[in-house]
Amino acid sequence: MSAKRYEKIKHLGEGQFANVYQARDTLNNDIVAIKKIKLVGRNEMKDGVDRSAIREIKLLREIEHENVITLRDVIGGKNTIQIVMDFMETDLERLIVDRQNTIISTAQIKNMTIQLLLGLEHLHTHWILHRDLKPNNLLLNSAGRLKITDFGLARFFGSPGREYSHLVVTRWYRAPELLFGARSYSTGIDIWAVGCIIGELLLRNPVFPGEGDIDQLVKICNVLGAPTEDNWTDVTKLPNYMPFNVEPAFNLRTVFSAASNDMLELISSCFKYDPKERCTATSALEMEYFKSEPFPCHDSELPGVSNVEKITANANRKRLREVDDESGIRSKAVRKLDFDALAD
């Protein structure tokens, strides 16, 4: 497609190798985001810049899910590649740090966790590791739809014996096997990051904000205790393993004092030292946490949702309440599911 199709509205941000713009698609008037990636020379390609962009395009073409960012168009140029994607108004990091203006309720955390796990389940089912889940890679639009984005570090997995780089995932969300230099890993690294994200939504602060890899491990051990062969088979065989003789200064209950027991069970399942013992995205969605009150709020009740979406959702809620008053037989859980169907 021609770049002339898109009318730039404003500059949204800049990274080392890319600029992001808000734009209007002149064919259908949709508001989109355009990631303009600078192409580099042969020497700079060793840093993986072009390879990362190509990988992101390839993977996004394989994925279609409402909780994963949509690749709408790719525009090639002499010195740039422009990736056209959904425009999303905010990200979870902004919501988390905006304590003064944004309250995040238990029901809202539950909604966002479900959307994250549904998107991640789709990726893992299609043999894709994201490898950089963190709050600012989880976008939220004005309708309350959460989407996973930034697939520059994502990889297909599943080939027996295949090794990968351990230098992935932003440090605060990096699983301990990566910190110990593991070159063979699976979906557990994304699940560990999910636990960190849920915890950060609850605390409004990072759970393990390490200043370096060693400090990162120390902060993890201060909560979970030291990793040993008793709680993690073959941990001592990892390339960068080192023993930690620490007594836990805290535990999950003291760190997440406001968490319900079923929420703590989910977080604990994400934070198992042995990756094979961590929950999967699918098993997490089946846990008691999502079946208990308070039920997940509707998308329209998430922070940042536009007034138009709220008005529509409230009208649907009123309609559903009238139906329930007539029948008087639906459970709260069933009403929640029916409301979601009406609102879609």
C-alpha cells in the first residue's frame, strides 16, 4: 500500500530505531498507529535491528486474535519500513503509575488479567513465545480492549534441543531460569512475567525491581527463598547458577497483603521456581480466581474507556436487568456472560 493512504496526525514517541505516529487511514477514516523503523547498514544489522523488524512482521502476519495487536499494513521504503497497526489510547504502565487519577479495582485487575491470558494462550497455542511481556507492551483502547504488542523479541518455539538467547525479557519481568543463563526454555518465561504484571497491578509498583541480574535474583529470593534442587530440579546445572544462602525476608502473603486467597494462588502458580511446575495460560484461566466474586468488570468499566462506550454498555446492562427481572432464574455468573454477549 502507498504511504499516501495514511495522513499523519501527531508524533507519539521515539525509540532508538523507530518513531511511532498516530495517523488516519484515508480509505476508511480509521485511526491507526504507524511504527516507522529506520533501516540500517550491514554493520548495524549485527545489533539485530532489521532482523527484529522482519521477525515482528512475520509473526504478526501469523496471528489473529482480539487480544493481540493487529498488523494492518506494511509499507516498504528505501530507508524505512512502516508497520501500520491498531491505534491504542494507553498502556498498562501509564495506568499503574497514574495513582492520582486512576483507581484500579479488583474487578478491573481480573478483567485485564483474563484478556492478557487469552491473548497469551493464543500465542502459546500457535507456538509463539513473546519474550518481553511487561505493562507498557500491553495496550488498552478506548473500548477497554487489551492487546499484546511489540513482537520484536518473539520467537517460534518447540523444536527439540533448540537453544535461544537468555538475554530477553526486561529485567524486572525476567524469569529466574533466564537470569541463570538458560538457553533452552518454554512458555514458563512468559508466565513468570504474567505473575509480575498481576502483582504490579495490585501493588502499583514493580514486584522485583532489581538494579542488575544479581540484585534481581536477590529480590526474588527474599520473597520465594533460595532455589535449590528440592524446589527446582537440575537448577544447579544451569550455566550461570550460583547458590543463594538467604532466608526469605518476606513471602507472597506479606508482599500481596490485599490479595484474596484465590488471587494469591494464581500469582504463586506463576512464580514457581521450576518452569515445568508453573501454570499455563490455559490452566490459569481455569483457576478459582476467575470463578469467584468480584467477577471481572465489563470492558467498558476499565480505566480510560470513552463515555460513548460506557453509555452503550449501560444501555445493554439495563436491557439485561429487565430480562433478568422477568425470568428471575439466572445466576450472577450467567448474567455476566450474557451481558458480555449483548455488549459485543
